Amino acid sequence: MGHPSKSEGFCAIVVAGGKGRRFGGTTPKQFALLGGKPVLAHTLQALDACARVSRIVLVLPGALIQEFRKTFSRRFDINKLTDIVVGGKTRRDSVRHGLKAVDAAFFPYVAIHDGVRPFFENTWFEEGLKSLQDVPAVAIGVPPVDTIKQISSRGFVVKTPRRGGLIQIQTPQMFQTAAIKAAHEMAKKKGLDATDDTMLMEQAGFPVKVLAGSSENIKITRKSDLFLAEAILAARQSRKKDGGA
């Protein structure tokens, strides 16, 4: 797909290709209802309304793409959604498939976001874009509130890391497009896997800057997460009604 000029905003790759084994049930977690609307719809509409997002690429399981095109996309108006690609066997593969739809010459900056993480802040994209002028990767994160223990394979505590040097990484994660593409290609050649894209950047030797995230920016992984998500949604709607942020 061609573009008339280089974009000053992000191409957002929304990863919704997981099978949701921890979520359970027959409805994929990205299509579970939150406030009467699928979780994925909340995420896509929020990105669509974000000024710093110029284009959206959605990664879905192949079996769900036809259903998405027939029903979901007709119900929800997502103007910036230009491509729907088939996910891979792993999250790394799914992101790599999404990156293939992005031309770094037209979109020098890419944001990778979880489809089941609908409560991000638009200001993160502003801050991320500024940081990417100097660094190749930016992550969002929050300090852990609980004590973290490292345990052995038999379930015994090995050590207790100091929380002062730890961070829980969230999404969106933002990158110089050429750098994250290079990190994924290196991982493919070497057979490396990772739980997130900043880990691939670390393995490729790229520095990653971390910006302050939010405890509201939850990832809906289990059915119990929907109860918390409903509370966050209600609080946000109340703040918006009252004229707050």
C-alpha cells in the first residue's frame, strides 16, 4: 500500500492473535464484552481517535478474520484501520507479520499494542514520539507494588530482588520502525523468542527507554480481569462526564 508522504505519526500494530487459553470459554477474550462492546472495539476506537496514530494494522487469528470483516468492522467505524493480517504461532511471529505491512520509508515510527489493553493514555504517544528522536525504543511501565520472589523449579524461594530496580512493562511499546524490524529479523535467524518486543530489542543490543505507565492500563487476560475493567471503564466515563481528564 502506498502513501503520499512520510507520516509524522505512528503506525499502530494491534496484536490480537492469541488463543486466550487463560481466559477460557468459547468467546475469544478480544471479543468479550466490556460495557456492552467487545474489548477489541474499545482498543481500536481509542487508537482511531488518537491524534498521533496515523494508521492501524490489526493482527488476528486466521479463523477470525472473515467474521471480523463481516460483522465487527461493520458495527464499529475504525477509519485508520488499513490492514488485517494473520497472526503466527507465537506473539513474536504475529508482530513480525504485522511489521511486514509497514514500510519504514513512510512510517518511520511504529507502536505495538495489545488488543486487549484498552485503557492506554494518548499522552504516551506524544512522549514516545519525542523520545524516539534520540532512542530506538520506548516502553511504558509501572513499578511492582508486591514483593517479587525468584523461585526454583521445585517451588522454593531463591532470592528476593529489590523492587527499586524493577518495572512491569506494558504496551504500547514504540519503536523506530527500521530498528524493530532489524531486531525481529535477527530473532528469526537465531531462533530467539521473547515475551515482548522490547526484549527482542535488548537481545539485538538496542537501548530501551521506559516512560511512566498507569495501573489502569491493564491487560485483560482472565475473565476476572473484566470485573476490574468494568470498574475502570465506569470511572473513566464518570470523569469524562464531569469534564475531567
